[in-house]
Amino acid sequence: MADFFQNGVITTLHNLTDRPLEDLEKELERFSSRNPMSLVLPSLFSELEGPALGPILDELQGAKYLREIVIGLDRADESQFHYARDYFGRLPQEHRILWNDGPRLRAVDKMLADKGLAPTEMGKGRNVWYCFGYVLAAGRGRAVALHDCDIVTYKRELLARLFYPVANPNFNYQFCKGYYSRIANGSLNGRVCRLLVSPLIHSLQKVVGHSDYLDYLNSFRYALAGEFSMRADVLRDLRIPSDWGLEIGVISEMFRNYAASRICQVDIADVYDHKHQDLSAEDPQKGLSRMSTDITKAMIRKLATHGTVFSRATFRTLKATYFRTALDFVERFYNDAQINGLQIDRHKEEKAVELFAENIVRAGETYLSNPMATPSMPSWNRVISAIPDILDHIYEAVEEDNKG
């Protein structure tokens, strides 16, 4: 049973009663007349061949309140794109596939590149950015949600609870973040959030002092959750990071653009499991090693925009403070797992902490070597200002690809 505490600077919407899905969806169908809903699914082609996406689509067929589903498809050749059109054809809702590797969207990307506005790094961030551009171009949805395509424990209730806070016309939330406990198959998961983000926030508060931004980050139950929803107007001024800092970057943008009273988080699942990344201690450009570095960079750059001054000495102190704090968190989570009969490998937990500590210094060196870097993609407002008809080009490209 969830607790009922409101002990952060944002609102927490709990799952206190296990309300029937039918009741939630009936309300969402009523809300949809005023706030039509669009779901964004960023996907690699390989996920069409994985175990999760098929059952996700089977669940989504019953979400009658959805106005449209927008699928961002990466790493697909022409034959794979045609396969994807058939694969997603089971969806009864209006849906479109963004073939990001196709010639039409490549031409749009070239148009943006000529103005210095195209994303420079392939990945989920770029995929999501173009999907948001299409949502704006189509103009069908007033509430938009996003979740990944590798959730092996997916139930439709996740989406209903994710949409509810921004689709309900009586609520004033502009943005909602999903959260859940990372428990699956008798194990406690979510190492990067548990062992990097939480102790790093506490360590930064000790090293650089009090920060409203850090208090805000610390209010999120699961800051790295890939599930969030928002009012469509939010998309226009959102600057999305192109690397693994996407989730931290999005909630950081909401801190910049909106009052905390317009932001909430909602409990969306009792059990959650998806594709796990390797630690990749031997290769800093892969897996959780790359992820930890990118997340740390995103937090550092955001603090710098609020006036925090960093030096090499700061990062050496931060590394030491983090390491001791993170080991305390290892102890907390180990004890939590033990009382709940969950598996947790304490040796692997501490190895992860050692790697993350090294990557804090790595992230700091990267920042100090180029403090003026802008890793985020431009807002759609800026793109539209530079190329006024860009949304028309995106819409036409996607519609042409999806004909037939």
C-alpha cells in the first residue's frame, strides 16, 4: 500500500485504492472531448522483434480515449518500415509512423541542418524531438504522453494514470511524471536512480549549498522514469537533451518554464520491468557508464545556469562526498531489500558506486573543457521562427510515408 505523504515541492498523486481501470478510462473518454490525447512511442526497429512491444500494442487496443498514436521508428530500412506499417496496423486508433531513416524525413533533417538546427546525435532524444514536432504539426492532441516500448510488465492502467492529471480539465497541471518502484522478478532494480541520482543530489546540496533546483529534483520519486505526460502547449518551448540526460533534462526544463504547482508525479505501476542496460565499466561510451556521465553533466549544466561556479577542486570534493553518501544509500537499499525478501547483490551495488564516482569527475572534466556547450536540441518555437513552414514539411513527409 502506498503512503500518502506530500513532502516535496511538487504534488504527488498516489495509488491509494487500486481504482478500477474501467472507471479511469470512462473518465478519460469524457475528458477526451475537451482534451484529445496523443501517445508518443519512440521505438527502435529491433523492439518490433522483442518480447515487450507486441503485448503493449495488445493492451493499447482497448484505450478508446486515445485520439492518436505517434510512433517514432529508428534504425529501419525500407523493407523494415513496410513491415512496421503492417505490425502497427493492428492499432484501431489513428496512428502514424515517423520513419526517421527514410528519405522524406532525412530531407527535413537536411533542411534543419542547413540552419544549424538539426539534432547532431542519433538516439531516443532525437526520435522524441521529431515526434513532438509531428504532434504539433498535426494538431490533434491537447494532452500528450510518452512511454518506452520495452516495458515487459506493461498494463493499460499505466497509461490511464499517466494521462489523467493533464487530461482532467479540472486540474491545472502542465506536466506529469510517472513513478513506480523498480521491483521485478524478486529483485530491486533501478541502480542509476538509486545509486547515482539520489546520493548525487544530496552530495551537491552539501558541496554547492542549498538550491531550489536540487530540492525540486529531490521531490521526484523516480526522476529517471521514461514515462511522462504534458499539455501540448508545453512542447513548443521544451529543449530536449539528445543524450542519456533526456529524462533529467525534461524535468529540468519544466523547472525553468513553470511553477512547481503546475507539475506533479503519479504512481503508475506496482511492478515495472524493462530492458536492462549493462554497467559497461570497461567502456565509458556504453551502458550505465555512459548514462551516469550524461545525467551528471545535465545536472551540472543546469546548476551552472543558476549561478553555481564549478572548478576541478569542486569535482574532486563532490566525488569524495558522493562516494561516502552513496555507500550509505547502498546500506539503506540493502536493508530495504532484505526486509521485503528481495534479491540484491551488495558487491555489484558498490562496484556501480565506484564507477559512478569516477564518472562524476569525467562529467566535470567534460563540462570544464567546454562550459558553453549546448547539448540540448532547440525548442520548436525557435525552429519555427527560423523556418516558418517547418511543421508543414514534417506533416507532409509523415503523411506521404504512411499512405497506402
